[in-house]
Amino acid sequence: MYKYKIKIYKTAFLFLILAMVGVTAHGQVPAPSDIYGFEIGADYKLADYDQMLDYYEQLDQASDRIEKITIGESVLGRPMILLFISSEENIGQLDKYRSISEKLSRARIRNEEAKQLSKDGKAIVWIDGGMHSTELAHGQMTSELAYRIATEESDEMKKIRDNVITLLMPVMNPDGLDIVTNWYRKNLNTPFETTSPPWLYHHYVGHDNNRDWFMNNMPETYHVNEILYNEWYPQIVYNHHQTAPSWARIFLPPFSDPVNPNIHPGVTTGVNQVGSAMAQRFALKDMSGVVSDNSYTMFWNGGGRTTPYYHNQIGILTETAHATPTPRFYEPDSMPDKIGSGIPTDGTDIFYPDPWEGGESHFRDAVDYMLTGTMAVLDMAAERKSQFLYNIYSMGRDGIEEGDEGDPFAYIIPPLQWDGGEAIELVNILKQGGVEIFQTESSFTAGNQQYPAGSFVVKAGQAFRPFVMDMMEPQNYPTRLQYSGGPPDPPYDLAGWTLPMQMGVDVDRIDEAFEFDGKQLREKIEIKAGDISGDANYGYILSHKPNASAKAANQLLGEGHNVYWTKAEFNSGGRNYEAGSIIIKNGSNIQSAVEGVAREHGLDFQGISDEPGVELYKVERPKIGLYKSWVSNMDEGWTRWVLESYAFEVDTLHDKDLVHNDLSKYHSIVIPDQSPSRILNGHKPGTMPEEYTGGMGLEGALALKNFVNDGGTLLAFDSASDFVINQFGLPVKNVTAGLSNTEFFIPGSLIRAKVSTDYPLAFGMQREIAASFSRSRAFEIIEIEREGEGGKEDIKKAPAPPIDIPVTYASDDLLMSGWALGEKKYLSDKAAVMNVQYGGGNIILYGFRPQFRGQPRGTYKLIFNPLFMSTMNDEIIENDSSLNLISED
């Protein structure tokens, strides 16, 4: 798999040469300061990624205790490197120990063999830094950590090298490391020295690069997950983060309640065990300020330290104080009585027994705390390596045996789906997460239902059963209040995320055992070329149902082909086609173009020989302006990623661009989810360099009004809809505004919504969807009273503009997955998406985020459709009623 043998010969030759001149290889290993020119953790100093690449290359060349590989590229094309650090003997047998780790993790071996492999194997410990780039210390610390593990000759470090193979990912986000390092250097010795950049430190998702660990949308998570769940299967995964609660020095496990019931209890107790060992090491080294049991829980899935739980791995997160190279002084007399979630600072709390009392704080302090925490983890892994190896096997066996008993026995993903491409995506997401999946080779019966060959079977009886269950089943987050009768205790991040619901994929749960013939998938499923059939004398028909049809349309439009939507259902050649079917008219090179997109996206095209006999709307390739505040916004990044992924043309519009640029060249402008105050006001003057202060302002809002009045389409996601409603004076009310948490609370759940597919905005959609509702919104139409010519005495009701409501929240049974309070009272039958006609244009208000973190594929078309619609004019292009027209809208 990797060229380990080449490294063995290389290092052996280097060792021989150095020995001939009287030195050892380890004596020649460069320290980070030899390359960087300063000590790690020095005040005001940061190494950039090029310096780090240089250092790790020299480290790799100089030491036979290190093997460096590149596991992939970042989103901007930087190499993502991974270091294997262990004894010379272990480095020479990496394939052997990788295989042992895989066998124990997959748990498909007998108990006697597992016990022997646990003795023979080495503990595999993953450690990473540099994921969240504004947390600057961990991406720097890893250089010193690599050097110390490779060179120190203490008894403890020898034991670690002998018994542990450390997988060190020095920087998880190399693009972001340089973005933040360059910003710090540029603003050093200015009032903005400790500010964060006014743009995302991951090109698309910023801080949400730690929210992508089951979807694998970003290349960084994809490549790392391949190592974690399909190659090396570490027993411990340690994420370094910053910062600790104010006045504490480091947060570490145990975590807070609740625990997801899908997680094996051996994981929970294992996390507590490792956390306690870490806390003891800090205590015995007289390193105060170590706090636990504060805000972070073990319920949510999707983070770098939480997704391992569902793979029977011990996930460790620490949050270390002092994230900047700039020193700071904490006045001891100012120490608060409590920190974090109300933990006392008088030494009486079991999870904060040795409070930090303040004083000087330096970047090096953060490095020292991170190194100490890491050494505690590595030491425990070395001391109990056989225990960790056998435990992961034991938990895996439990998953296999429990699943084989049934209830559920398996999940079946039939090949016939509303959107077959998303079903394949679901299979590949699960496969990337290490799930064992079979594809059947013949028809079979399960749960009294017949399934065809080509179905996918995900058996619950497998080592990663917790992950299977957590992806496939609804979450049931426990109702937790801050105190009896009080407001809810919010979950960490989200409460519900069930993947088939979000993606709009049909999955059948089968409780009883059944037989089938099939092969286990060893690689990702590649999309097969779509079928092209029929006489295409007039053109081709493409279904609106697949999300990939949007990308195909954009590609065909980009090549100059003529693309249309049908206004209503119709019949051609004895087949019925849904409203919104995509027509590609015959023309130059059309056959090769259609063959290309059919092959690339697995889309089926049906040729038609005559005019379809239904009204058609001509579609152009949308020109889109995406608003981007100087207050960095992850939802903007996710929106940009989704649109670019589907071949939409997107320009970034900053605040001044709205005022000074010609907006008439855009068909649509999109405002991602962001608070109205952030959109309007941005950064306050004096808090950032002047060019990054201020927001859209009233001038920008007026420019948007003029854009829509002149025929443009404006899309506003979630909280941005409040901004648009207020600035445009729309006769719409957000019915959730002003409600207390005790009345209404949905902290991140999937809510059932109903879709009226007669509206073009909802063409191609299923009639029921899961809306990603995270403290989101619902709308109703209101009457607006305006003063007449006679002033306040002459109040008149303003005529309401036409408003379409293509999506409403369900009447009953609204909660699909997660946690909700007051949902029936405040959401039932309320509008979830509105299309408000304004002047010559349209405003699309979204109560939720239809592209949230790139997960809810079932609601993507709510974005794509209005973007295409914005290119249409009011003129109907064609209508031949002499042909068989089933219905007309």
C-alpha cells in the first residue's frame, strides 16, 4: 500500500553512512528551531506550511523512526502529510501492524486469535493538530512532538516507541494554517494583532471542517477518514483544539451528558479512563487549570473526535488556552468565582480540583499543555496496548452478535429510487465510513418483500454497528432542562441528522434475518453511464428528479445547447413525463454532448421525435451573485461549495460590490444564513482594519431592492430572511421570532415538511422532505397598514403582492429526528418556503437552510429551481395543443 520497504532501505543506508563517521542517525535529526529559526511557542512567532513541509521532509530523511506519506491534497491543492513514528523495528513492519489493527477492529476473527494478536500488535494512536486554524498552537506544537517522539531516549519514550505506532497528522488544514499565519504576520504590532481573518480559514467551510466527519464533503475529511476507518483503525483518536474556558488552561475528558445510546459503553468508559490519566499527569506535574465535564457531550456525530466513537475508538478532545502568539496577563485579583458552565474556582469541584490563579500567559504555555496531554495518552497506550487492542475487538464482536440477532438485522437500499445518484452517494458515504456493504447478485425476499438484483444490503451485524445505526435510524435526543421547569439545556451542536432522511433516499429496515447472494463492496461505487434511447429527431428528455440534472443542464447550457423546462405533465411516445421535465433540443453536436453528461452523471435521456405538445420555458445558465460579508460566514462557504459543485456560475459580492457594481448582469443574488445585524452593520469600526469594517448598510439594501424591482431574483436563507423581510417591508411575519426557549426550541433537528410540486420552484421534488431546522423559522402572510394621504387618520391596508407557498411544515408528526419543543403549536401548516413577487422580480424566503453543511440533498432543488427560473422571461416559448397534453398548470 505504501512504499515502506523503500524507506527501510533508505534509512538503513543512511544509518550505515552516519555510523561510519561516528554518529547515529538520531544525533543528526534536526530540531524545529533549526529550520524555523525560533523555538516552538516563542512569543510572536509562527511557522508557515512551507517551512513545515521542509522540516518534516528533513525529519523523515534523517530518522529511521519516522515514515512520512502524503494521503491526499487539501481543497486548494496543498499536500496533506501523515507521519508514522515508532521504533525502527516497528517502522520496518508497518504493514504487519496495520493488518493486526484491521483484523481486531473488524472483529471477524475468533477470540483466541484476537487475544494473540492483541499481544503481538502495537497500539495505534492518531494525533492531529491544525484543524481549526485560528487555534494556532496545535499546528505549531506537532513539530516539536514529532521531534521528541523520534529522538528522546527516556525510558518512557522508549516504551512508547516500542509499543505504540503514532499516526501524527501535523496539520489537518494546511490552507487555513497559511491564511491565519499570514494574517497574523501582516497585523503584528497593530491594534488588530489578535484578530481573525475576515474570511473563512477553510476555503469553503471554515470552522465547519470539524462538522464534516460522516459526509466527507471536503477532501481533507475524506482523506483522513480513509486512514481512520478503512486502513489503520486506530484505537485512540486525539484531536487538539483551542481554547479552554476563560481562566482555565485546558479542558479534557470526561465529557458532559448525554451519551448517545448507540455508542458502546466500553468507548464511554475508555474515554473517561484516558481523560483521568491525563488529568493525573497534569496534577503531578503541578500544571493547574485542568477542567472537565464542561459543555462537550458524547451524543452528536459528525466531529473529528465524535465520529470515532461509532467505530469503537476512543475519541479525545482537548481545548487548550492561549491560541495566539501574543502574550497576555490575567490579573489574579480578577479571577471569577465560576468558569465555563458554572464550575467553581475555589478547588471544591471534582472536575476542577486545581484552579489556575492567573498571571502571565504565553503561547509556549499552550504548547507545554498540549505536549503533556499527548504524552499522557501515549504513555497509557504503551502501558495498556494489549488492553486497547483487545477492547476494540471485543466491542466489535458485540456489534456483530447484536446485529445478527436482528431488530434490525439489516437495511436495504433498493436500486429504484427517486434520485438514484443520491442513493449511490449514500452507499459511498457509508463505505467511506468503514461500513461493510453488500450488493446483491440476484433477487431475494426480505421482510415479506421482493427485492431485485443490484440492491444494497447493510447488515447491522458488523463491528461498526453503532455507526450504521446512528446514520440510518432517527435520533431521539433526551429532553433536558437546565433546572426543573426551566429552559432547555441545549445539545452540543445538533440533535438529529439521520442521513437517508436528509438525502431523500428510501431505506428499508428489516428486523428478521434473511438470505441473499451478494458481494461485499471493496471500492466506492462508480456511477454507471446512463441510458440514451429513442428517436431524438426533436431532442432529448431528462428527468428533473435527480440533483445531477442541474449540473447536466448547466454543462449543456455552457456548451451553447438549448434547454427548456416543461410547464406541465405530458405524454410522448406512450410515456408520461412529469412537469418540469428538461428538454434539450436537437442541434449541433448535441448527441455527443448528451452522451458525455449521461456518462459522467449516470443520467438517462429519452429521445423524442416530435414537439412535446406542452408549453416550454427556455432556460439560460444562471449568473449568480453570492453575498459574502466581511464577517466570515460558514453558510456562505457551504452555499458556494454546493453551487460550484453543480456547475453554477457564481460571483462573490462584498458589501461595496452591491453599491458600486452593475447588479443587472445577475439573474439571482443569494444571501446565505446570517443575522440581520451582521449583514447590515458588519464589523464595528476600530475592531478590524478599516477596509473590513461596516456591513451592507442601507445603501446595499437599497441596491438589492432595485435589483429585485428590475426583475432580479433574491434568495434569502434562514436568518437572512429576517433581514429581507424588514428591509423590503414584506407582508410576511416570522412566527418564531420573539419566542422564549421554554415555548419553542428546535436546536438542530429534522422537521417534516410538505411540498406542493405543482409550483415550478418545487419541480422534481418529493412531496415530503426533511428540513434541517436549527433555531430556524416559519412564515405567515400578514396585512400591512400604511398611512394614506390624510396621515395617521387615513390608515389603509396595503395590497399584498402575490405570494406562493411551495413548502409548508407538516400538520402533525413534525419531528423526524432530534429534539423539538413546541413544534406543533408554532410550525404546523406554517410556510417553510415562500416566493414573494416584488416589483418585477421575486424574493425566495427560506425558513431553514436547504444546503446545511452539504447534507440535505433532498432539499437542494429548492435552491437550483429558482436559480434556473430567474433566467426565464414571462413569454411561453412553445405551445402545440394539437399534441396529447395531459394537464396544464
